[in-house]
Amino acid sequence: MSVVEKIREQYKANLMQELAAKPHHRRIMHLDDVRSIGVIARNLTDTQQITLSQFTHHMTNRGSMVRKLELPHNAEDLLDKYGLPKPEFMQFFTSYHYDLLIDTTTGSDLFGPYVTLNTSSNLRVAYGGTPPLPQTADPQKTDTDSQPKCHLGIYDLIIIGKPTFDMSRYLTNILEYLVQIRKT
């Protein structure tokens, strides 16, 4: 790794740490009480686009407003020199508060976690490809390419699944968990 790459990585690590230190007021609610949902996506396949469209339609019929922020393939012009989304690209999405924020990005990419930390929400959900190691492990290292452990502090709920991401199963699991929350 060159000196410039090391500086960029250190900058991103410091920025993520600074954003993660901001207060986040968690609130887990029953699915019936969820009125606004934000979905973060990157490089969706056609099948994933259809799945997300079906999810959006289903949740809209249940009375929830769903907004999506998607970084399409070959959209480097929407990223800054550090590989993070430009503020003007995220502004419309991050200007709203969400009852539920779903990050569908996987791997060690910072797009999803960065947008998550810049978005006001009650419940932050992510996908993890393998169970996390004990907290005594170095939080900067990764278990696999599926989900860096340093992202564990960002999310309130991590759905652990197979190393290969299945969008349909992931969204179904989120809904199944939220239905089990006791209503108050």
C-alpha cells in the first residue's frame, strides 16, 4: 500500500470513527408501527431490483413510506476522492428521519455504513455473512469479505446469513423479526 493510500485509509477510518461517536437514539418498534423506511443499496442485480421493488410495494401497501438511495454500477462521479458518496448525492435521502434504515450493501465497502451514519433513524439494520468474532478481536480487521467487524457498532441489528447475500431472504428476515416485537 502506497503512502497516499495509507493516508486515505486513515482519513476514512477517522471519519467513520467520528461519525460513529455521534449520538444515536435507538428505538425498536413493531412492524405495524414503522411508518418510514430508508433502503441503502449499491450495484443491484436485476433480480435484486425486482425484490426491492416488491418489498417497497408491500411496505407501501402496509402504510409505510419507503425511500431508496442506490449507487448504480459505474457511478464513480457520485463518489469523492476517498470513495465515499458526495454530500449532494446523499442530501435528499439523508434529509429525512426513518423509523427503519436497511443497509443492503455487503463486503468491506464503506458506502452503506457511511450513509447509515449520516442518516437519522431509529433502527439500523445490516447483513452479516458470517457470525462475528468475540469483541476481544481487533475491531479493524475483518472476519471475511462479508462484513467488517468495525461496522458492528454502527448497526442495531445485524442479520447473519450465508456468505452469499440473498436480498429476498434478508428482507424477509427483517420483517419476521419486527413482527415479533411486542407492541406497547
